[in-house]
Amino acid sequence: MAAQAAPNGIILFHYPQSPYGRRVRWYLALRGIAYAECIQPWILPRPDMEALGVRYRRSPVMAIGRDIYLDSRMILRKLEELFPSSTEHPALSSKETEGMAALLNKFVVDAGVFSKAVGIMRPDRAALQDPTFVKDRQSFIGKGWSPTAAANARPENIAHVRQCFDIAESLFADGRSWVASTPKPSLADLEGVWAFDWIISDLEPPPEYFSEAIYPRVYDWRKRFKESVKTARIRAPKPVALKGQDAVKATLTAGSSDQTPGVDLGDPLGLEEGRLVELYPTDGGGSAPFKDQGRLWRLDKNEVAISIQAPSGEEVRIHAPRWHFRVKKTPVRSML
């Protein structure tokens, strides 16, 4: 039986609880981009990733043809490239807003909003009582993490997240509706609001510190944005739901969507095309079992891509951003 087609050759592998996956799904809806989705387990193992030859353990992952994109930063960058502004796919970004979008991306992902927010989870949440979840988190964060350690750090993390909400609240002090003073939501809004929405919607932050009365502008921003997404979803194509084996088959039988290899010989790493390398994130989930290995296919200041072989023999390319990803030479023996 032929593999079920994925609209635009796009398959989003994600689990619904992932705030990073939500970020990508909001982008797709706002841009009106048709795609297929394959729901993944929220903790390991993920057999579909194993069938594709991907060791990377985080979510979401997006396949576009036989090219696989890791990290929501890389995914959004690629979608921006593939779908320029049109009537069918209205723009979210512009030259005027891309700087603000980049700053909010760094603020939310790198400057502590997300990492500190993880630490405000209530100690009595069911997940923290689940040994399977605890083991999964330890494989991601490190053996030093435990529910007890998380509970002890919670007060300090609440203090940090309050500061982040203060900053976000101040961005709207002049009465603007959207963070970059645009007439409608832009990529800058998406890059900021997704994490605050996750905190408010999913993490049950203590109401004595986080509420609509304390942060009215942040809560109103979130409400406006979610209404925009709701309206966009009415117009946007509904995602095609694929089962795991169908998503894997569709990916491995597709052609490669990216046909342009190239390694910058002036890159500081001094690596050459075709060199055996390993690729992994440095900001969580990059321990030994989750390092992808393959031949270097592309390397520039923004992206690294390697060519790997799926267990069934097909060539697959894995793409990742340079930011918070490490690529390094791998001895031939480690590939055996």
C-alpha cells in the first residue's frame, strides 16, 4: 500500500502537551500552512524516531520530505524560508519585527523564562509522583535532578519567573496591543507569548504571585493572541493525522526536500564535508544515547546538517540550528 501523502511533504512529530510543539502548531495555523501530524509518546521510548534513525530525544521534530528538522527554532526558520509571504500564507515576520522576534526568542528560551518556569511546577503534580516520568527527566536533565530537589528550588524559581512577568508586562506599558506595535500579531508575539501561555495554562502558577489582577497586560496579550490563533485555525487546513508506521513510511519514501549541501570552509570548527561527526544539543537532552552520528552535509553560521542511514537503509538528513547544538568529529570506530 502506498504511503499516505503529507500536505507540502510536512509531518510534525509532537505530543500535544509540548509547549514547543504548540509554538510550531500556532505558527502553522497563523500562516495557513497545510501539514500532517504524528502524535508521539510524551516520554521515551519513541519508536517512530528510532525507525527514522533519529537519536535526538526532544520534541517536536519535523520531517519535510526525507529531511528532518530538530528544534523549534530550526523548524520555524525553515518554514519561513519555504513559505514566503503570499495571499495563501500571510506573513508573520518582517524586517521591522525580526529583531524584536529574535530578542524575545533569546529572552524566553535562553535567558531563563522557560528553564525557570519548569521549576515552579507544584510538587504534588501527578507526573512528579510517577517513577517512569522521574526516570525520563533524569535521563534528560541529569541524575542530580529529583522531585525533592525540584521542590526545594521552587521558591527561587518563582522569584525568577515573577521578574520575567514584570519584563513582559512593561512591554505593553504604552498601550500597544502587539509587542512590536504591529496592527496584528507578528512572529515577535509568537516568540514571546507561547511560554507565558504555557505557564498560565499548564503550570498552575501560585495565584498570589501570578494573576490577571497582578499582570493584566500579559494576560490580555495572551488572550488576544489565542483568539487570533482560534480565528486562524478556522481558515487553515486541518492537519492530516498519521499513525506512526504511516508517518515513517511517508518520510522514508519521500524525496529529499533540500538538495543543497555545502560546508563553510571558513567556519571556526574547520570541518570538511563528508566528515564523520556527532550532533547533539548542549542545553538539555544531549547525553550519550541521544547524540546523532553521520556525515557532515551542511555547515554554515545558522545550520548544521548530517546525513544518516535509517535502520531500513534509506538516507536521511538531520538538520539543526547552530545555537545550542554541538557538532564534533567522531572516530570511525564509534560508527561501527
